[in-house]
Amino acid sequence: MDLVSSLPAFALAVVLISASPGPAMALILRRAALHGFRGAVPTVLGLEAGLYVWALLAAAGLAALVAASEVAYLVLRVVGEGFLLYLGIKAWRSAWRSRTTGEAAQEVATESGSTLSWWRAFGEGAVVMLANPKAAAFMIAFYPQFVPADRPLFATTALLAVLQVAIETVLYLALAAAVGRAGAWFRRPAIRRRLDAVSGTVLVTLGLRLAAESR
């Protein structure tokens, strides 16, 4: 298999994977709706940084050890489900607070302009990706299909991961830009409450599903 000739199939697979619903999509949609395009950028970058780390770990063989270790896999799964539940409950609390006190609009404006918020959003994206043991299993199965036998595994995987990160970043930022255009509508108090309630439910459901899934 030639690396160059396999790139179109690789790119198509990445696009299909990126479009599938999951925690990454839920985070990006909520962030873009409430904080606009600029507010979603750190979330996207955090998710892609986490993905690239997993790709390098897979190339180095460490992801295989994580996937094979019952303890490591369980720890990551517990951390991942716990963090998704935390994010979901946080969204629910925001919906409840805005209903009872009307704090939502001020909170969004303050958070959107905060440097601390930028790093918090980046960290949320990175943790969601890094604390997902399914990402380790996926990387182990996905990348070897596109690495020719005569190519160095680590360098080729790192190169393919750069391409995946680039494709996903463009797709996710385009999605964030589209959602961000309707940001004023999403930030209306009544819509904000419903969005927080729905996104919180989605994140909690994803966390519970991760907890219930077997390996």
C-alpha cells in the first residue's frame, strides 16, 4: 500500500468520524452557541491536542498498553464518565440559575472575554479527549490500516495525525462559525435555558453510556 494513494481514503474516514455525534460535537455546539465562534476555538484546539497526544501514544505503543490494561482502562473510563457528568450537571445548574436569577447573559459576557475562560475551555476539550479510553482503542485500530509496511510507524502515524487534526479543526471551526452566526438568538435567556438543559442532558447521557459500555 502506498501512503499517498491511501490519503483520500484516510481523509474520507476522518470526515465521517468527525461528523459522528459524541462528546466533542456536544461541547463544540454548546460553546459556539453560547460564546460565539471565538469562544469555541479553544474547545476545538483542546480536543485536537488531546487527539494528537493519543495518536502519538498509539504510535509509541503506549495506547495499546492502556487498552490492554484493565486497571488503566477502568481509570480512564471513570475519569471520562465523571468529567462528562460534571459538564452535564454544570450545564443543568446554569439553566436553573438563569431561570431563578436571570444571571445567564451577564455570565456569558464575562466568560467570553476572560483569558482564564480560554484556558478552561481548552482544558475541557483536552480532558474529554484524553480521558476517553475508546480513543486509545480507536487509534490502535485506525492508523495501522494506513501505514505502509515499509514506512516508519511513529513518523508516519505522527504525519497522518497532523492531517487528521487539520481536517477536523477546519470542519469543527466551520461548524462553530455557522452556529456562532446565530449566537445572539442562542443567548436569549429563554433559549439559553433550553440549550443548557438539552446540552446538559446530552452530556450526562454520554457519561452514563460510557459507564455502562463494556470494553
